[in-house]
Amino acid sequence: MKAELVTNLKRQATRILAELHETKEAVLITEHGEPSAYLVDVDDYEFMQRRLSLLEALARGERAVLEQKTLTHAEARERMQKWLK
């Protein structure tokens, strides 16, 4: 992963963005020697958000199974009947 100083980002944003779009490699922005932010390509960010949503849904489902808060197919169909008409 590439790292850039925040001052370099201010001065050379066009170059840094062009490299980002070309390589698709995230850029770590540092401020006073400390990590401050990540700069990522828009497509990569949106992909990560979709993946995170799926993982959260899987975690909710896993939790429901562990807590025995699931329904049989017949029970689910009965509850959903008003939307299935």
C-alpha cells in the first residue's frame, strides 16, 4: 500500500488521484507521521460497502440461528401471506 503525507495530497492531488485510478491501490494518508485516512477508488469503496452489507446480514442470520429465533418454512409463509397475494 502506498502512503502519502497530507501535505503531498494538498499539493499533488491530481497526480495522486491519477495513480490511484490507474493502480487501484489504496493510499494511506498520514498527518504528523500518523495514519489519518485511506484514499480508495470509488468502485473499490462501493464493492467493499456491498460486501460489508452481506457480511452483516450473514452475521444477523447466524445470530438468529444461535438464539433459536428462526421460523420453519410454513411459519414464514404464513407470516408473509399478506405480501404473497
